[in-house]
Amino acid sequence: MANPAAQDAAAAPETHAGQETQAAPEAHYPRGLYLHVIVVSLIGGFAVMGWFVLYDWLNKLIWDNSYVTAHAWMFAVICLPFSLLVGLLVKYAKAPSNLDGSMLDSLTGDVMALKWKDLPATVATSLASLFSGAVLGPEGAIGNIASKVAAMYCDLFRIPADRRPKLIFASVASGYNGLLENPVFTAVLGTEIAGTREQGLSTLPAALIGGGVGYGVFLLLHEAGFANFLHLPPVQSFRVVDAVLVVPLALLGLALAILTAAFMKVSAAFFGRLKDRVVTRALIAGAIFSVVGVFAPVVMFSGETQVQTVIKGAAGYGIALLLAMALGKLALMSVGFKSGFLGGPTFPVIFASVSVALAIGIVFPSMPIAILVAGVMSGAVYALFRTPLMVVLLTTFMLDARPDLIALIVLAVATVMIAMPPLQQRMAARQTKTEAGGPPGAAPPAPAA
């Protein structure tokens, strides 16, 4: 996710050191700014809620009917036209996609270069991407829509450039916090991705207000979000050995992130050859989704509903198939990302993490499944996003974790934070020797792009 606070700092007028103290109150607390924040948060919250209700209704209409579920070949019949639509929208309507940028960028789009006039195309391509069965989550669409709604508001009301990032981040916070049923989620995320403490604090009040407004919108309208959406049985008692076992579980999550990076690299190389053939690229991805969807529909789509099927039938799937499903999910996500579809990585990664945790649970049935999921999921999601507090918060409310389990989640995140730097150095050294035959000279690459 591009940093709106950095844009805030970049857009502010240049001042000398002696003038900065006097200008700060007016720059950070302009008259009427937070009234705009409240209004745009309400608009963004209702817009996201409206999009999500429409998506949920149409998705059930298209995919959850008796004829489609009874005939596997219908997957291709539905998938290919929507894949074609994605390609056409990206090529001719200049709709956004996940081709460039990091995992965080996929959650909101690039707020440094927002073009709100392509909002209709954004809505259309987000729905087409999800209806195609692509392995991408709805969070990418939510961030893009909320940020562009705010950008449109800023243009209509001629909000000065230095104040716009606050409104954009408030709208994004409103959309995410309502859906995730947590009033502080995006505020925590915003402070972690800011370049400096001052930049994080500059958007924090707006993010807190926006998040609270969005949470209230969903709460008042009784819309259900994703809190405790895994519905795992609670842990009855905790042991000291659980703290020891969560370390390798977190490292296993890190391994999933590394595999994700490898899949992304392969998909980028393959679809990169079709860079100028946008429609062909989308149709090839659609053909891949269609084949897999005919034979293994459970690994398609974002995974937030399919994961329940996997949890309930874990014993029937078996260890090998659960692991294959986890790897397949990550590989298919990379196809969606690098072929021009629009969506997010969070729920596919959670699906893969849960599948691996369930496989471990078959081998060690005495281990509570909630602990296994918490360890693997925390490690994988942190390795991809690099936002420790956000990952702890996300894992906590998705598992409805009690303090004892939260402590294990924190330990899992800390484990990966410690393990990643030396691993990155080794990967950088190996890559440099392979390409140039000399000592490492480049910065360590990220495990996942």
C-alpha cells in the first residue's frame, strides 16, 4: 500500500526550520478538516458496504445455484466470459490491476496517483475478477473503491493537496474497519507503513475517526464482517510446550511466504511475455482457472467460504491433499496477480495457512487446531506484509483469540521478524553470485513481492 502520509509530507509547502513550529498547527489541524473526514468516512463506509452487499448477492446468484453446483463443466462457462471482461476492462477502460506493486499496494491501490474517474471501471473489474473464480480476495477491491471515492470527494470540494491524504486514509479505514468488525485495524496499519513517526501521526486522527465511523455503519446496519470467521474450537488449556511449538509453526508460515514469492516470480516471467496482449493474458489465466475449477473447485475463489469446507472435512482430505491444496492456492493466487485481475492476497494466504495447519493437526491430533492455525497464519501473513502489529490484530480477531493465544501469536510474529533478515541476506548473496559471480552488492530482496 502506498503511503498516504508520505504524500502528505511531500505535498506540504517547504518551510525553514524556524518556521516549522508556527506552521504546524494550521497544517495539521486546518479548520473544518475533520468535518470533511467524518463526511467522507460515511460516504466511503456506505459505498464499500453497498459494493460488498452487491458482490455477495451476485456471487450467490451466479455460483450458488443447484445447476452450477451439479455440473462441474459450468465453471469454465462462467469463468471464461468474466476473464475476458477483465481483459477488456484493463485494456480499453484502463481499469486497475495487481500487475505492479507490493502485497500492501494490492489492498488500496496507489494513493500517490489516484484517478477517481476510473471508479466505474474499478467496480466492474473487481466484480468480474471475483466472479471469474480467480484466487483473489475482496479486500483489494474495497481499498481501491474507498480511496477513489475519497479522491472524488476531494476534487468536488476542492480540498487542498496537503489535506487530501487524511481524507483518503479515513475513507479506506472506514471501508476496512467496518468489514473486519474492528474499529482500529487500519489506524494500526497506517502507523506501521508510515516512513516516519511524524508521518504516521499525521494521518492517525483521520484514520481513527474513519475507522470508527465505518465500524459504526456496519454495526448499525447489522452487516456481518469477518470477525472469528474461521469458527475454530476454542483452546481449553495452554501448556508451556505450546510456546516452543509455535516457533517452528511460524517458520513454516515463513516458508509459505517464500513459496508465494517463487510462484509470483514464475507467473510474472510467464505473463510478462504477454504484456501488450492484455486480453490474451486474461483469457489464458481464465483457462487455467477453468481447468482447476472443474476438478478442484474448493481451491478456487478467495477462500473465505471454502476454508470452512476444508476445516469440516480435513480428515477426509488427508495430509497430502491438504498440502497440495495449500500450494495450489498460492500458485493460483500468483496467476491472478500477474495476469491483470484485481483483488487481495489475505484470504488466499489464510486458506493456505489453515490447510497446512490442518495437515499438521492430522499428524499431531493432540495439538489444538487454533494454535496450529495461529502459528502458521501469523508467520505467513507477517512475511508477506511486514506489519507486525497489524498481523497480530488481524490474527487475533479472526481467531477470536484470548490473551493466552494472543501471546502465542505475538511470539510467532517475533520469530519471523528475527528469522527474516539473515534469510534475506543469504538469498541476496546467492542471487548475486548466480548473476554476477561476485560478492553480494544489492539490498536483500523481500520474500514475497
